[in-house]
Amino acid sequence: MFYQPGVTDHGLPHDPFKACVIPRPIGWISTRSKDGQDNLAPYSQFNNLTFDPPYVMFSSNMLPPNNNKRKDTVVNAEETKHFVWNLATWDLREAVNITGEYLPHGVDEFEKASQYISKEPATLMDVSMVKESPVKFECVYHSTIRLPGNPPMGTVDIVIGKVIAVHIKDEVLTDGLLDVRKTLPIARCGYHQYTVVRETFDMIVPGNNEVMRLGMEGNAKATHQQSGQQEEKNEA
């Protein structure tokens, strides 16, 4: 099949676009407003951007039904300059789903999902984190990119943050590696579908470029060391 989004009809009962780009990490983002109100919401357009230094991004449509107001997460991140990413896991899937509901401004989603989760304070900023989540990033707001959108969804805010602190529970580490068999992260697929990561396999990109290999691992320290060694060889 072939279609042009917004130009020709795909002819299917459901739009296939989101089902094509899967699985997508979930940006389970916690923020606190200027007046101290906690907020927690999942965003299915989320990812890391680079690792040295580490940056992440999440994308947020405007609020229905009129789509002329930005979501609390975006407003809070821009006004306070802080937000936290909490890893969404299989064990916490019900809480993730509950916090995805569109609720009136000022409602604390932590409280709505208190059957499954509780709060703990971030270390470097005034933001609550999901205590039960095994991995958390404390992020400093960097910038917002606004993309034009068609009604009724409205414009899209892409929020970028620099990761300044990482929390990893010791029990999800195996031989020094973050073990997905222990974290069981969930991810968004198409439609109302999700998936859970239970297995992995390794593939190493061919070639002898050590810096590239270390970059694929996301090993910033070793990348710097290898680059320095290479510069010394070149100077010699």
C-alpha cells in the first residue's frame, strides 16, 4: 500500500503510522509547578538524544478538546527548569496507565495512582520521583521546539532536557550491567498496544574503530580515554 499523510486516505480502519515506529520508550515525566503542585504523566514520543553529555526529549501535544493550551508537564518544565524521567516497567504498568488520564489542572497524578506508587524527592532539584521505578533521570530544562500541527491535535512541544543525575536501584544490576530482565521496561506500540522487554541479543558493528564502538555502548569515560590515546599517537 501507499498513501500520503494528510493528502490521500490510507484506506485502513485505523491509522497505521504509530504502529510503524515501534517500540517507543515511554517518557514517564514528573514535574512540580511553581506553586508546588506535583504532576506525573507518560509520553510515548520520548527518547535519549546523545550521551556525552546525556540529553533526553519528550513530545507533547496540546490539551483536548480545544487544543489551545499546553500540558502541565511542559509548562512546569519550562517555568521551573526541572523535570524527572522515571522508567515505566511491567510491574508499574497500571500506574503508568492511570497517570495518562487527562485530568483537571492541579490534580496530583501521584495521588491518583497511590495504590501502585509513592513519591520520593529528587536529589538535586525540587521534583518528586516515582519511588518504585528502578531508574530515574533528573533533568535540567534546555529548550522547547514547537512543531506546527493540524487540528484537532494542535501544535506539538518537543521538550529537551540535560540529564544531570541518574538513579539506578542496585537490585536491577547484574555484573555491572543494567539488566532488562530485572527492570522489564514497557514500551508503546501502535493503537492501544504495549510491549515489555524480556530478552536481548548482542550485535557488534564491524570494523576496528574503537571510539565508535565505545560510543555505541554509550561509554563516555572510555571514549575520552581512547580519544586521548589516539591523539597522543598522532602527536608522536
